Amino acid sequence: MHTEQDPYDSVTYPSFSFIDTHPDRLASMAILHGLSPAPVERCRVLEIACNEGANLIPMAYAIPTSEFVGFDLARLPIERGQERIRELGLRNVRLFESNLLDAGTELGQFDYIIAHGLYAWVPEPVRDRLLALCGELLTPDGVAFVSYNAKPGGFVRSMIREMMLYRAQGIEDPLQRVSTGLELLRFLIKARPEGDAYRLMMEEQLKKMEKVGPQVTYHDEMTDAYHPVHFFEFVEHARKHGLQYLSEPELPPPTDPCYRADLRSALESAAGDDMVRQEQMLDFVRGRVYRETLLCRAERVVRRDFPAEPLRRLLLASQATSAPGETPDARVFRLPGGIKMESNHAAASASSSRQEARSKALATTLLHARFGLDDPVQRSILMLLDGTRDRPALLEAMKAEFPAIAEQELEARTESGLRNFYRAGLLEA
């Protein structure tokens, strides 16, 4: 056990849920690629560097028949997570303080292993132990999720970080270090002409840091270790520990360069049928700055042709809205981004959340996505949905809490909030 205070104890790092790490997502990608992963309702999940468990605890709440284990080097986040587990009365999740370098096979085997936001921010021995532990603890058809900052886009972030660190030399206070670094960045931006490529690049990085806040910037940009890697370097490192590249946790979006016909011949000429070389060349085209890579055991046969048969094992869900189509019995399905599809196929035609909403302006849904609660009315509705009120009682409680809002408007906002919660997966029967 370490005695020196961990940086994450002295400066709190916000803890959230990450939908791409959910066993549902990992199992689906494994099935599509020909593996037979453990059923999500009967699996073991390990999260390395779990912070206060904001990612792991909602999984445990939603999947009571599976087991969840997480550890972190920082003491205070673990204590906060343990208190939340006690409050919820969960018996299928365990968080504990530990150093990754000390963790081993005593933890047992896991079907899904998560290491989010760790690999690129720790020294080389810790990076190596991370992948070694995945190799030791992963079940035969298990899946490991490892996120990291990638090159070539990572070079830009490295450049900004190094300038900020140079300016903050000699400053001990963490948040003052961040403030001083950001002041330098603003000075450099003003020193460049409008529309200048160098200025635009710095403006983009500054906007991201201002959005996430000084605590995140301190840990992500001004930490002692920062090690972005090319995709091929990460895959080679994983191979040394008996692991191979499976996929990313979601298929590329329709706008990804991998679908461009004019690039396919150039990719095939440069990379042949080597999947890793193809992905690396695509990252050069994308200017990729970040990856969430799924790994499996090296001896498993990974299919890349996506046969139709595995789809029979999956259930599909989307955020699409539907409306009548132009032809009889057809429906038009439209995604938030504007993509739409028309079909006449017949098949086509929240306690944990309240606990989280008490301390954050968001809640984790039963679909493991984040739902923003900046609107005080919607936040109050969620807090009142404890199973003791029907619609009239809910409206009466809302009227008592918001006497300045007209009853008709409050009723409309309450109904709208209930519909939003339903679609987001915040309600349970």
C-alpha cells in the first residue's frame, strides 16, 4: 500500500459512465467477429483504475446476476464508491484500493476487462503490467477494452502540453499550474493572425480544455506521464502478452474514410490485406487522436467478414424516431444526426440514477449512457420518481416544488420529462 498521497486524492477527477465499456457493447462486437463471449447476464467484469466506480456501479445495479470488481491507486475515490455501494445495498460489486503493479491472478478470471483513460498516462512499466494483467486474467473468449491517445493526432496534444508545462515550471499548486498554462495558450493564440492554421489548432485545444475544466486538464494535460502511441505500436505491445486486435467498441460511422471507394485501392496497395496496416493508414487519413481498442486472446480466430448468422444472437436498439412512410405500411426511421431509413418490414414497423443525480448534473441510464440534468425541473422529476407516486401525485409534488410555474406549463414539462426519461432508459418497471 502506498503512503504518498495520490494526485487523484489531492485533485478530484470527475467520474462518469462510459457506454463503450459496457459488457453489452463488448459482447456484441465479439459476437460479430466470431467469438463466443460470456453472456452479459452471467459474467465477471474487472475495471482497472476505476476511480470512484461511476462506470462500474451502474452496471452492477442493472445486471444483478453478474459480478463486478474494480480497483484504483487513489484512496479517496475508492472510499466514495464504497459508500455509494453500501447506500444502494449492492452485493455484486466490489471496489478496493490497490496498485496495478501488485495485482495478479488472485483476482481470478474475467470475461470483460476495462482500462479506460490509463494506458497513455502512466510510465512504461505500468503500461506493460496493464497488458500483462489482461493476458493473465482474460477468459478464453474474453474481451479487454483499453483506451489511449493515438498518433498522429496525439502529436498536437503533446506540443500544447509541453508548452504549458514549460510555462508552469516552479509552480506547485495544481490548479495554478493549469491556470498559468492556459494563460500562455491564450497569449499564443492572440499573437497569431485570424485564420492562421497554428492559431486554429491551439484554439481547438483550448476550447476542449475549457469545456472539461481545470481538474481534468491537470490530470490529462499536465500529468508527469503522457505517452500517445501509433495504433500499430499498441497492437505490437499487446501481442507480446498473448493478445490480438479484435475491433473498436463500435463500427465506424457512415462518414468515416474507410467507406470511401477512392481510398480503398490506395489502402490495398499500401497495406494489402493486413488489417493492422490498413487501420494505421486510415488513422493517418483521420488524423486520429484517440482510440478505444478491444483485445482478445491471440489464439482465437477473429472473423472480419461479418456473416449474417451471429446477428441472430443480438438485439438491436437505436435512438431513431419513426413516422409514417411514403408507401403503404412503411415507416421512416430517422436518427438524431439526420440519417434516415424507410422500411415496411413488420419487425421494424431508475434508483441508481436518482442517487447519482443528487451530486451531479447528470444520471447514468439503464442503457449505460449519460443523461444531462441541467434543467432543474427535469432533475426534480427524476428525484421524485421513487415508486411512491402516480401521475397526479407527481404533479402535486412538482407544484409544491415550483409554485412560480403555471400548472399547465408544469404539467406539460412533467409529461415531456417522463417521455425523455423513457426514451433514454432511465425508468424501470
